[in-house]
Amino acid sequence: MSAGPKEFDLIARYFTRPAPSGFLGVGDDCALFAVAAGHHLATSTDLLIEGRHFFSDVDPRALGHKALAVNVSDLAAMGAQPLGCLLSLSLPDVNETWLQAFSEGFYALAERAGCPLIGGDTTRSTSGIIINVTVMGQVRPGQALLRSAAQVDDDIWVTGNLGAADIALRLLQGRLPANERLLAATRSALEWPEPPWTFGQTLAGVAHAALDISDGLAQDLGHILKASSCGAILDYSTLPLHPALQGLDPRLVQEAALAGGDVYQLCFTAAQDQRARIQELADQAKCAVARIGSIVAEPGLRVSGPGASLIRPHTAGFDHFS
């Protein structure tokens, strides 16, 4: 992290921890690290803006966790092993209590995911908190999970469950009637996402195409279909819905499951003969997986199964510019 005198104090207090062996971390103009021989470097970055991506009163520990989680999720979607990350913060003022909690949430996930903080930047903001995280990982050539690699007759899989983050967001925004019980059951999905980074690494060389669900299953799966010039049929009855959605209006549940964002789980495709292997890998990683459909030659996304007639044919996910 490059900074002025006061910024150095802030960085030293909250964002400087010993770098792993073989890394040159915070303190110089650049971080240095090595990629294992025979691997490609994978990198991704995400920007989080107060009022757009998170509420001003969100728990800063949760925000620190999520700021890194949404990026580690991208590495998982490529089948890449995390190596390290960069953090840039733009703050309207220095709130010591907020910074302590934010850094604790960030570092806790960084340590679990094997993605140490090795650099970044700080600056003053004139319009709220802005957070940018860049992650680096490694993957063997030819094994990265590309959106363009889906094949006809592939199974479509998802990890984790769907819908809870969307319901929590609706409740917090006042788009659903206040329901403390429902909010308590869904809020962690929105604020503390747990991307399956360990399982994602094991899919390299096993699955074909993959991405993380950030803007909604239907919209994000559509990116795979477009890049791979194919279509898909989903069986709605197989979607792994979050238990808290049980008993809610069916149309609301369908919209949350198909269009709800902030999931940060994987949607991936793989050959049918990989079913047993994928389940074995999921069991080893203690990751829930569900097979929800198949890739077909005819373009477009179709949904079948009980209640499918209730599903809007043009269910859209999140769009930053809508």
C-alpha cells in the first residue's frame, strides 16, 4: 500500500500483517509473489460502493468479509487457487472502531481462504466509503473453467442454496413487510456469503464451464449460454432453495431463486460421466451441490417442472445500470 505519513499509520495499525514466506507484502511500491511453475495467473477485481452495494449501517466485520468473499468467489469460478489480494479503501474519515472491525472481518476470511493481503492503497472520499479488492490466484493451463466451454448434454450444477440473500435485501429495503424472523434467517446469506473456494479448485479439469452467481442464476447462466452458443433447460423442482423460503408466496420464491443476486455460489457444467466424481469432490469439500438441468443445442433458457408456468419467461437479474 502506497501512502502519505498519516495513511502509513492507518495501514500499519489495521492492514499490515506478516506476508507468507516467499511474498513481499505491504510496505513497498509493489508486492512480489511467485506463481507455481506450470501455472497461469488468474486475477479479478470488484468495487463496492456505499449505498449501492452495501448499507451504511452494515456490520463492518461483515463488510470486510464480503469485500473479499465476492472476489474469492471469482477465483473459485475459474477453478483457481487463491494466492493473495490487494485492498484499496476510500474513506470520508478515519473511524478507528469501524476500521478495526472491517480489518478483522477481512483478515479472518483471508486466512481461511489462503488469500493474504499483500498491498493496496488508501485515500479520502468525498462521497461515502468505496472498497476495491483485487485477487490473484493460479490455475494450470487448459484447466481454467471458462464461460465459453459448456457442451451440449452437459449437466448443469449449482453449489449451496438460492434465494435467501434476495429475500434479506428486499426486507432491508422495505420491499417486503417487516418480518424479523425471516430477516434473521436470511441476513447472513446476504452479508456473510461463503463461496466454495476449496471445491472450486477441485473442479479444474473436471467441469467444463463455470461462473459465480452474483446477479441471479438465470442472468448469470445466460452468460455461459451466450459464450458457449447453446441453450439450457432447468428443472425448477431441483433448485436448492434456502429453507427460510419455505411457505413464502411461490412467485416471490421463484423470483428470488432465479433472479436474486448476491449468492456467490457456483453454477457450472460438466459431462454426465462426471456425476459420481463431482459428488465425491463435493463430499470431500463439505460442499452441497445440486444437479438442476442440462445444456441443449437450442439457444435460450427454459424452465420445466411443477409450477414452471408461474415463472416469468424474462426473469432478469441485477443490472448496475438499470
